[in-house]
Amino acid sequence: MDRRKFIASTGAAAGALLVNPTTSVATNRKSGTRKRRFALVGTGIRGVNMFGKDLMKDYGQYIDMVGLCDTNPGRLKFADGYIGAGCPTFTNLEELIKKQKPDVLIVTTEDSSHHEVIIKGMEMGCDIITEKPLTIDEVKAQAILDAQERTGRNIIVTFNYRYPPYRAKMKELIMSGLVGDINTVDFHWNIHHSHLMYYMQRWHGESDRGGSLWVHKSTHHFDMINWFLDSEPQQVFAYASLDRFGKKGPFRGKNCRSCAHTAKCPYYWDINKNQILKSLYADNEQHDGYIRDNCVFRENIDIYEKHSAVVKYMNGAVLNYSLTGDTDYDGYWIAFNGTKGRLEARIEGYPGKSFAELIFTPIDRYTDEKPKIFRIDFARGGHWGGDPLMMDKLFKDPSMSDPLRQQATLRDGVMSILCGIAARQSVAKGVPVNIKGLTSLEPKTKIS
């Protein structure tokens, strides 16, 4: 079953009938108001966990999950039992929307099909909550922008990297003027080899499906900088390379389970030892041919391991950025260099500490002012405590105040991927790439 059948076309009249769905009788036990009706589209591991099982466990009293949808019927059947929502399941998106009339679609499909689900959902009267990245190229981004303007529906991109308490503190300190006007940003992110291996095994290793890590992974990082600087990118120049995986490999097989080189392959991984992944993926390959434990040396891998970029912002700031996968370290360091000093943080991917330290060093060391250290405890929950805070805003209390503008909009989603798209184009062409002209959005000097 392909995506065209999954998202069967529909007439404008049918979409008009669904702008104001009114079929739900479920109510929020605390407020007494009608629960919003949600449907999950895409039942991969992120879908069934964060926006499936965890969502129902922590927010079931606030929402009404009315449908699950996936092109793979076997995976969908497992997801139904695993999530425990007790709602109807569908392999056709249009059928789900017509029958269940959700208020909001949660989009966790393969990155390359995000735009199709988002556009169809909006045209049929749904608002959208989508996993990052918004989509993988500028053409698909423009199609989403056009559809949103046409339909007037709302899109939220789930940038949970904005929500950890220590990052909120960084945003507050920058907004307070502590650093002054920011001239440059140093931002260097390292992915542990074992982490990168999983990207190479999955569809993420193919740029026409995930946009490369410039888009799939770095969209988080570019969004963070856009948000911290309160400005949008103007121009990007980048380098990247693939040195270890794909065609660079010494041998290759169909997948880890059937490979003849398991004894000598440093990336051998047995999916059957993880019962959830086995049930979700390996047991359902026959339905769509998707292999979760692909060979990391398969020849159609065309993404990069090493990424370096310089991004010029509309407000004059310059970002020096790198994303490195060829390392045994997982973590990052970030520093904002301003007219009044430097604000810096170094964060481990698997923190040994229960807190983060932000260090501010004044620019004039000949004064009596000394460096200041801000210690912020990591909150409980995924992504340094960011996930529960984001989920509370999305599902528990959408009217919750947002003084730091942590909830990301469609524009935020577009600008974050345009950085990665421009970087990818710069690598291919060997020249700087302007953000203006990639879509109809003109970058702003100041966002808020």
C-alpha cells in the first residue's frame, strides 16, 4: 500500500464539511469542557511511545484519541495494542478523517511524507501537531505554507529542545541583556557513534527520505539558535562528508540478521533482542518492505557524518556550527559572544550530573566583576526535562502562558529546515546559499 492510496484525494466540498467537527461527547473531567479529538498518523517508535502510549498514560484525561493511522497494517495492529487507546485504526488517512473527525492530527510519519499528511489534514479541517522536521525540502515547505494560507489551520512543530529548564534560563538571560548584543555563536554538537549507527540503519540514511542530518537532526539546533537570537538566518555556507558508512564500508549485507559479516562488523545489532522493535518492525516487513536493521554500509546511503556551517543572521550575528557523528562522545557546547560578555554551557548527552551550569564571563576582565555561574537542575522526563513541559502545553493546557515563546509555529519550522536545506545545497554547489528565495517567507531581523 503506497502513500498515494494512503492519502487518497478528496474534493474541496468534503473538506469544507469537516472544518468544525462536532461529533465528540467526551469531556475533560477537570474542566467539564469537550475534550479535543486527536488522531495519530504514523506508528513508528516515536509515534507509539511519546505520542502514543506515554500520551495516553499521562494525558488521557485531557484528550480523546479517536484514531490511529499507518500504511503498514501489521505495525498498526501492534500499535493499537501497545498504545492502549482503544480507538479505531485506519490504513487510509482520508477515511480516518471522514469517519472520526479529529480536531488535530499528530504527524509522526516518515519525514518525506510529512507534507502530504499535513496538507491533507488541513484541507479536511484539522489542525496539526507535527514531529520535527516540518518537511525535508523547500518545495514541500512551500506547499505546506500555501495550504496553511489557503485553509487557515494551525500548525505546531514539536521542538522539545526549547523546553529544558536550563535552556529556558539561557533564553531569559539573553533576553535580559546580560550578554549585550550577540555578535557570534559557537555551537558544536557531537553524536555518539552508536547513535549515528541507528540513523544509518534506518530510512534517515537516505536524503530523499530524511533530508540528511542537516535537516532531520540539525533542524533542532538551528531552531534553538533562531529562538535564542530572536532572529532568522540570512545566508549559509557549509562543508560535509561521509567517510565511514555507506559505500565507504569494507563489506555489506542485506541486514544485520542475515549478514555473513556479523563477527567482524563493529556495527552488528540484533533487533530480535528488543521485543518492541521486533514486534513493530521486523515482524511486519512483509507489508511494506521496510527493514529497521539495514546494513550501515549499503550503497544508497548518501547523508553525511561530519557537518560544518557558518550561518549569517539578519541581525548581524554569525553562527559557527558543527554536527559530528564520527566520535565516541555524545554532548555539545554552546557559547554566545556579546558586547557585554560570553554565556557558555557544556552539556553531556548522558549527563553524569543532575544539573547544568551556565557560565557568564564579563567582557572586561580589568573590572571587579567576576564570572557568574548559574546552576539549573535537570527536570524529570525526556530531553533534559523538556518533554513533559512541552506535552503539558500541547495536551493539558493549550492556553498556558508562553512568555518565552517556546511553542514553535509553522514559520519557526520552515526557518529551521531552511538552514539545513541551504547547508545541504551549499555542500553540493560549493557556494554560500541565501535563505531568501527558497520559499515565499522573507527572513526577519527580529522574530518577536
